[in-house]
Amino acid sequence: MIHAVQLVLLLLLLSVSLLAAVAKKLQTPYPIVLVIAGLLLGFVPSMPRVELEPDIVFLVVLPLLLYAAAWSLPGAISLATS
């Protein structure tokens, strides 16, 4: 049986995939779309509370997002080749 937190994490993973596709179609950097969706998702009253340690967010999640977003910048290729 799937617990509520596991179900929420699975749904969040699926929604990230869909939002990344939407961001690509809108030609918008996906971290911006993810932040907006996260803010909107925070206002849903029936969502169970998922707590993360700040150290995990700052040491694991944030660097990966920034690294991936840096490669999607328009000037990233010219900076890497010069």
C-alpha cells in the first residue's frame, strides 16, 4: 500500500516532468515555471505537509537546479567555448 507522502512525491515527480515540457513549449526557463507551480501548489489546502531539511535543499537540490539552468541560458554556449 502506498503511503500518502509517497503518493505526493510521485505526483510531484510527474508534475515536474509535465511542467518541464510546458516550459520548453513556452520557451521559458523551467526553474521559473517550477517555482511558480510550487507557489501555487502551496496554497492547496488538502496537500499533506512534506518537510525537508534546509541543508538538503541548499546542498543537493539548489545546486542541481542552478547548474541545469545555467546551461539553458542563451549565452552559456558562447561562454563555454571562449
